[in-house]
Amino acid sequence: MGKTLAEKILSVKSHCEAEAGDVVIVDVDLAFIQDTTGPLTVRRFKESGFEALARPQQTVIFLDHAAPSPAQQLSNDHVLLRGFGEETGCCIYDVGEGICHQLVAENFASPGDVVVGADSHTITAGALGAFATGMGSSDVAVALALGKIWLRVPESFLINLSGAFARGVYAKDLVLYLIGRIGADGANYKALEFSGEALAEMTISERLTVANMAVEAGAKVGLFPTDEITRDFLREHGRGDKYKPLSADTGANYEQVISVNLDQLEPMLSLPHAVDNVRPVAQVKGVRIQQAFIGTCTNGRLEDLAVAAEIVEGKDRHPTTRLLIAPASRQVLIQAMERGYIQALVGAGAIILPPGCAACLGLHQGVLGDDEVCLSTANRNFRGRMGNPEAEIYLASPATAAASAIRGEITDPREFM
Amino acid sequence: MSDLVFKGRAIKLADNISTDDIIPGRFAHLRSNLPELAKHVLEDAAPGFASKAKALSATGEAKVILVAGKNLGLGSSREHAPVVIKMAGVGAILARSAARIFFRNAINQGLPVLLCDTDRIGDGDELEINLTSGKITNLSSGIALTCGKMPPIMSAILKEGGLIPYVRKHKDLVITD
């Protein structure tokens, strides 16, 4: 019988024939921590009795969640992590370099790799055909110490994509639609494996957006097969030699098959306070917003800023709506400056935040006030997520966020096209 | 009663309690100060949880059993979520379903998570839990519930009191079945 992508990668990395449901021990190609889960990981590592990292060159610390730090305690966490980096000889990406998941995609993850990170959105690297999954501090501490981890091989859902995005519809709309259809726990413990003719037109930036949010349906991993688009991305990022063709076998066993025709999609959003509370933008138009936030590991890439810049160029943000922009990495920010996107966004009244997680998780740079509403391009809208349980968060594409920032209310981006 | 068979009293929570509900991101600056962080456990989603759990565990007669609905612990990978639940005095978690990272994180703290039909448990019910057989008896209603088995490696981790004590002892990960 054929194997799914998840089974194929985990078979290679466990040196045995792994099938869904098996528990296997796999080699870890990249283990990483960030500044809100890293300090506990460092403590767990020290408690575990190990002194050296199994693979210092394949271990990375990212300082991105509190970047730069808004509080002395978080600054001290950064001091701790920098010290651990120096002691152990692992790589460190300091404040200002960007969001861990973006930097993993730009610099590390390759097809067939096993990537574990102390962050649930580690799953993002599935866009490059890496078995990437988020774990807690103890599990990642063990990965740092042993260079391996135990995993249950997940059953897979095949997500078959046909057609092409219509104007004003983006990868974010696809993944929100999928989460609405599957439900926030519908793929709990499962792998989502993407396939179909639509992939031939889907950029890595778009795949990263989709893979990033697979966890919001409960999935353990969101995997894309690899193709020429993957190869070109790896080449552009200096690791063309890491490319390998990777796809599921014919005859692989899927627990469910979900087919989506992209032609049929329209702009979507998640309503407060659940990611799977999904509706078409057209049904929610007119809700007043005080903040629009474009950024995060879901939608802070160059293509996202390009779309937003095109919509706002020559216009002004609504006088009562703040427009926050956080590029996902330093490279994204530099390219956005070179191409004039930053000029267009700031010209429209946007505030440019440093590359990093920014306002996404409520610890700085755009904390909401009571009864305020934010339209965000992030991946979570749980109550209190952006620092205030009395605020509301809607999730949508960068185009919807940009159009809504101009009008001051939730707006269908197609009205600007 | 052994560690494997114990009595407890239920504190019931709703469906879809996220890790942001359990310990909101706005307290991220307290993550290296667990006793301070733990004071804010479930503070928005279930006000009064911390004081209720404290009062209950102070009696010493029964463990606090956190009983949740579906998809407990969805969201972030923050291990601090089960850590602060355990620090609140919770001895075991029952849920209809649990998000995978949270489930694993809780077991890694030595905090048992059993999946069962929690609609049949009310707030304040007295429960008897047998970790070996996976049998839960609701002593208040007389209803018996069973839960599925976890993989042997998870049972082994739980038996050692969590992943770090497990690794400290075995110096490795070992699959046993």
C-alpha cells in the first residue's frame, strides 16, 4: 500500500516503515525556541541532566515575540536566552531579525526535514515539505538534548485544490474557509496534506499562509508536496542543493478527502472569538474597526505587503482606524522598502513596527482597548489574544485589512479593485 | 488509595478553553516567575477558578479534577498552561477532547489527562479515577465512564512524573510495548 507524505517522511527519519497510528522516534533536523517559550525550555534542558546540545548547528533561538522587549522581565528572559546561546554554541536570531517561522522558511527548513519548535505555528514550514510541528518546552528540551523526539504518526486528510483564486481572493481566504469547514478540532492529531492542480500556481508565500493555520483546525502538520516552485524558493534562499521531489504515493490511505475549487471562494473572515467562526466578508461588511493589523507569521510577507500597498496607495487610513504593519522579517522589510511598499503604506498613515510578532499575542505594540475591534491578518482571535479580554478580533487577508483600514469598517477588498 | 487510584472533586469548565484563556499572553512577562504567573490561571475565562481550586485542595480530602468540554487547550504551545493548572492544585484533567500540544504538555508535567464523556459530570461531583484501568466513577451520580488508552510511551512518562524525570532516568527515549 502507498504511503502518505507524513508516513514517507517519518519512515525515513525513524529508519523504519512508519504507518499512521505507530509511535516512532525520529531524528530532528532543526529544533528551535523563541523568547516566550525558550526560557522554560532552557530550564527544562538543565533539569534533564544534559549539558551539551546534541546538534548545536541545528538548534536556533529566535527573539521575536517581545521585540524589542516592553518589560524588564522579558528583557531578562532575552539575557537568559542569549547566554544559553553563547554557552551552547547554537544559532541566535536577535530582536529585529523577524518572526521565527519566517526565518525558518527563509534559512532552514527543507523538504523531508523534521522540524520541532516550541511554538504551535512551527507547522508553517510544512509549506516546504518539512514535517514541522509545534511542541511544548519539555519536548523541545529533549529534542535539544537528544537530537530526536517521539511522535505518533498521524492519519492524513487529503485537501485537494483545483481552480485558481479570483481577484480579491487569497490563500488566507482559502485557509479560513477550510478551518470553517473542518472546525477548530476537526483535524486534531491529523496531518493535512495539500494536493491538486491549483498547487502549480501557488507561491511559497501562499503555501506558508495555508500551512501556518493548519494548526487552527487542530492539525499536527500541514504538508505540501514539493515541486519547481519549492525548488526555485530554495535556490533563491541559497539552499538549492536541499531540494528533493516529495509527494505522497498513489494509493495512500486518507482518513478524509476534502476538495476545494478555488474559483468558488470569496473573501472570508473569522469572527470573534473563534478561528472556526468563519463567514464571507460580504456578510459582515460595515462593522467599525479601530485597528487593522497586517503582519505575523501568517501574512507578514512581501506579497502581503504588496497587496496592502496597492490598495492604500494614494489614500488615507480612516481617521479613527490605526493601521499597523509588521514585516515578517528584516529581509521582507528591506524588499518592501526597495519596492516602494513601505512608502505607500506610511503615506496612507500606516505605522511600521519592527520585524517580529508585534501586536499578535497581546504583549506589546498595539494592545487593544475595551470594546475596540481589530481586523488582523494573524491566525488567532481568541478572547484576550491581543492583550484585552474586552476587545474583539476579526481575522482576514491583508487585502481585506487594508481596504477596511481605509473605510474604517469591515470592507470587501474587491470594492477597491 | 495509591497514586493510580484516587478520589477528587470536579471543577467544570466550558468547551474550547484555549491556552490564551488558561494563561493570557498579556502575562508573558511573568513566565519566568511561575508563582506569580499561576495567580492568573483562567482569570478571564473562569473567574474564581484559582480560589475555588485552592480552597478545595486545602481540605486535603480529595484532589481537584479539572473537567472540561471539547478541544481543551487549543492554541499556543505554551507549556505554562498545564504548569499553572497543576500549580493551582489540579491532580487530573478530564475532557471530551484535548488539543494535541496541550495534551502532550500536560502528560509531560506528570498531570494525567483522560478523555471521556464529560457531559456526564457536573460541577462539584465527587469522582474516583483509576489511572490503570482508565475507569472513572462519578460517585455523586453513580455513573461509570471509561476512557481510551494512551500510547505506552506516554504511560511511561506519566509514571515517572513527567518527561524531564523520565529522560533524567532513562537518558534516552525508549519505545516499549
